[in-house]
Amino acid sequence: MFDTLSDRFDGIFKRLRGRGKLRDADVDEVLREIRLALLEADVNFAVVKDFQERVRERCQGTELHEALNPAQQVIKFVHEELIAILGGETMDIQFATKPPTVILMAGLQGSGKTTNSAKLARWFKQQGRNPLLVGADLQRPAAVEQLRTLGGQIDVPVFSEPSEPVTVARNCLGEATRLGRDVIIVDTAGRLSIDQALMDEIRDVSDAIEPHYTFLVIDAMTGQDAVTTAESFHHTLELDGVILTKLDGDARGGAALSVKEVVGRPIAFASTGEKLDDFDQFHPDRLAGRILGMGDMLTLIEKAEEVFEEDQAEAAAAKILEGQFTLEDFLEQMQALKKMGPLNNLLGMMPGVPKEVKDTEIDDKQVSRVEAIIHSMTPDERQRPEIIDGGRRQRIASGSGTRPSEVSQLLKQFKEMQKMMKRMGGLGTKKLKKKAKKKGKASRVTPPKKAQKAGLSLPGLGDEGFDLAALGDFDDLPGLK
């Protein structure tokens, strides 16, 4: 969604890198470019104006550091101000001291309320809670049935009855107590546009259940209309937060950068895909980093921790550090990577990945083709790919529905990767042994715990934290080392 904005910022900072000092004329030029970039991204004009003035004050104030070049100084200020307009901190969800915690979902029709109600229920289950979904949208045909289907997929019960929305909302409290549910998520009706009937109904539902949180579900693809919608609902309901959907789309992203500043309520959650697990809390600092091309390693590691079994990840990390990595291991790693989402999205989270690589369209079907080739091999061939000759290649190609040349290409690429793994493994083992020796520990070396658990083998991911400089030239990204 923010690719165009990221490209514009990258161009602005590149022009600054060759300058030895940040002059007033440079500040004016940069701010003019930033203003145009944000307006093109459909960010609210008032938000752009305030953002521009805050960055100007900092650039012309006393914060300038002599050790930083102009590009570093501006990136630092822009990064911090982007975090501020996105909300500053991740919203902290507090649970009611006397359960259940009641959550009201509001929004226009088509914004994704029903689907995101189920996504939110799944998120609460991950936090160790027992949610109940409530179908109070009795206007849209099959809305309750859709909610029941989604609830069945995540094993969460759904309560509804053929009466009217306020009655359903009021009765769900007793149902939650009966079932021992400590979180209630109420899905309400929407309209194609804001009208008085919608506002009256949702106000009555809110009065009946007295929710602890009222979340507005907004389609990020609607641009500035999303901010107008948020203002109208906030005036009626006193919103607690916003759930942004379709952040994986190709819209310009202005809604995400405007809603907190205009409405005064944070973005609580973000939906980044159609699957029920494409949903998580919104982290302003991580999104700001991605917009400025700094990557998002924390989210990448969290995704890895969700899909990699800890024992399996530790074994894989140990093999890599020892320079041993077979096609069997490669297949397991790929299958786990597929669970983390589209490969293009994962590349976008990695700092230091060149723009040309990020822009490359990676067809996930290619991964399936590689899986088919490896599945067509015997266990011995996966452990010792060097024994695969012409006859074996032909058999593997026939079994996987590919060509012998594709099998050869995979084997060649894997051989190169094995060499790289051995070099990385040797370096990693030496570095860890040296560290262990300094600390006076035993010479037995295990991979860093965080990397083990995440199933990631990345240079620089040590006990002290993630060193971005290990992945490339990050001298011009202050505050991220």
C-alpha cells in the first residue's frame, strides 16, 4: 500500500546524501517534496500541514547533531513524526475486572465488520481468552450465517436470534455468562452510507451493552472518505479505536496516516489479507519503519515464531551453524515460510533488501513447484542430492510434472545455498565460541535463543539484539542500530 510513498521518500533522502550541511534552502526543498509525497498519498491536508511544520521546527531547531549528515538528520525527524501521526504507541487492550469484556464493532456495509469480528475473536483466543461472537446484523441477508461459518473455522461459538438488534445485544450478556465466555464481540449492521437510521440503531445497541471498547472498521482503500466516516461515528459513539482493513491493497494509504490525527483515536488493529490469521495489533513504529524502507524485523520474527515449532527451529538453526543443510531441511523451511504469508510481504519486512528485489513479483506457485520436485525424490536423494544423475532427474521431473532442466536448476541453486550456509555457519560458530570464551562459559555453542525460536538464521541476530548493520549499509538510518 505504501510503496509509492516509500519510493518518494527514498528519492528525497538520496538527494540529501551528497550535501555536507543542512541549510534553510535544503529544508524548504525537502519539506516541499515531503508535502507533495503525502498529499499524493491522499493524506488529509491539515495533517500534512501539521506534519510539515513539526519537521521544520526540528530541522531548524537545536536538535541537529554534528555527527549526522543531512539525510540522517531528516530521516530521524521524519521517522519520529511519522510514528507520532500514526498513533505513537501500540494500543494496550485492557480486560474488564469483572468479565465479560464487551466489544462493539461498527462500520459501513462492505468495510469487513463480520470478517474482522471473527479475526478479532481469533486474536483474543491467541491471548488465552474465550470469546463469544454475537450476530446483531439482522438486516444484511446471510450476515449471521456468515458469522457462524467464520466462527466454526476458529472454534468460537456464535449467538444470535431472530428478533431485533437491541434485544440480541442485551441477551448476549446472559449467554456469555452461561457459556463461561470472557470476551463478547458484537457484529452490528452497516449501510452503504452514513444515515440517521444507522446511527440511531447502533447508539441503541451501544446503550444496551455498554461496551468496554467500540471499534470502527474502516476500509483503507476508501482514502479520505474513511476519515469522514470515522468522524461521524466518533461523534455518535465515542470510538475507542479503529480497525483498518485491506492494508495489503494498492491504495495510497492516506487513511492510515490521517485517522489518528483527525479523529484523535488510535488504530488498534490492522487486517493485511483475506485469511483469518492476516490480522494483528497495529504498531505505529513498525509501519513508519516500513514506509521509510527500514523494514520490520520484529513482525517478521513474530510471524516466524507462530509457524515454526521451537524444537524444529532449534534443530534447523543448529544444522545451519554446523554447515549441514539438506533438501529435507529446505523443504521443511519452505513449508513453514508458506504459512507466514506471501513471500513478497516477507521481503518487504526485511531491512536492506534492494528496491529491485522488493518489486520483483514472486509467484507462490513457484514454491509449490519446488515442493513437488523435492517430494518426488527418494529420502536418500534428499539427503545426498549429489547422487542424482540423468536418469534420476528424468524420473523426478516426471513425478513432479516438471522438466529435467528445472530439476537441474533447483539442484544447482541448492548447492550454492549449501556453500553459503557453510560459510555463514562457520562464521556464526566462531563468533559465538569467541563470545562464550569471553564470558567464561563452556565451549559448547548453541544458536541465539530468539533466532532459534523464530527459525531464522540471520547474521547479526545475537544476544544483544538485532544489528541491522550486519545486513547491509545502514549508516544513513540513525536510531536503528
